[in-house]
Amino acid sequence: MKSKRATDALAVSNPFLGGSRRPVAVMFLALTLVSAPSITHAQDGDRFLRWAGDDIEAFFLGISPESVGLTVGAGLLMIPLSRLDVPIRDRFRGDLPGAAGTAVDAANVVGSVGGSLGISAGLFAISLFTDDTTFQDAAFTSMQTVVLTDIAIVALKTSIGRLRPWRNEGPYVFRPFTDLNSSFPSGHTSAAFALLTPFAVYYPNPFTISLLAVSAGTGFARIAKDKHWFTDVV
């Protein structure tokens, strides 16, 4: 039976690009979407093109009072949590030995530009050569979510301008609109959750849900590498 899209709201919640690779990633996404109807085995292969347009519109125009309230509430929560930023930085930053260090490095890669977009785009490309429409829908949603997330993250980083911990100026220094390489929020962590959450939604089972531990590991990796404060990750 042909699958339906699991959650429309999920598709508009997130993706990923970054730095000089952003134009390349956009081009890759466009070429994949254009070629999808001709190579997919599934019916209605052009649905990806429709979703892309609909979801980009919803991403910018579909903001609800509920989402605004949740965002404001989460932002206010960061104020008391920020008291933990320095103690957690002092406790966890630094290279970990052995397997723990390898796991942290791997989790860090998952949230990188080449990692999350490469994995999601690769899975989507593979899905187009199958008849599994659920896999196709999940992979496309993952790729699109990564891209849209990065757009939101760049906007937030630019407007907030929080300095990274390695600058050693404390967690309460903000220089909006002066540096794209700012700290809040964590782009790596956001991209890692954007990559894996769609699969947990389309395939709600213990295994896919447990994959979100990798996303959480990405957040820990960013703290350990002194790239982000605890509240950036939260």
C-alpha cells in the first residue's frame, strides 16, 4: 500500500548547509528533486517537488501562536540553565581516550555539513531506486529537514551573536550581526536531530528512536570540543 507522509509539520521543521558548501548543497538538492520523477520506482514521484514548494512556504508563513509560545518559553528557560554553562564546560571539555573519544568524534561528524547533508542526500538517492515509498518519504523529509534547519540556525546565530566558549570571554557575551561563526544555537546538534528524527517518526520503533542518542552524542561532542556552551546544545 502506498505510504502517506507521516507528519507534514515535521517536514517544515528543519535542514543544513553551511559555509562555502551551501551553494553546492542547494544545487545537489535541486538536481536530485528534478531527477526524482524519472528514476523513482514509486508512483507519484513528483510529490517531492510539490512538498519542497509547500514546505518552504509553510516554513516561512506557517508560524503558529503555539510555536511562538514554545519558542519564547524555551528561550526563557535558557536563562536559569545558563548558570550551568561554565561548570559543564569545565567538567567535560577535552579529548576523551579510546572508544569514548572515537564515539565523540563520530557523533561530531554526523552533525557537520558534510555529514548530515551527505547522509540524508545519500539515503534519499538510494531510496529512489527502491519501491519502498515509506523509505523514500522518510529520506526526503530527513534531507529537507536538514536544509531548512540550517537556514533557521544561520538566521539565529547571526541575530544572536553569542561568543563561543573557546573565546574565553564567558557565556554572556553577545555580538549580534558581527560573526556568522557564533555559538547559539548549536548547528551540529540541530542538524543531527534533523537528520534522524524523521526516521523515528516514519518508523516508530525502539531501534529508530534509540538512534536519537547519536544526536544527543553530537551535542555532547560539541561541548567536549569546546565549540558550544551547554545551553547552545539544549
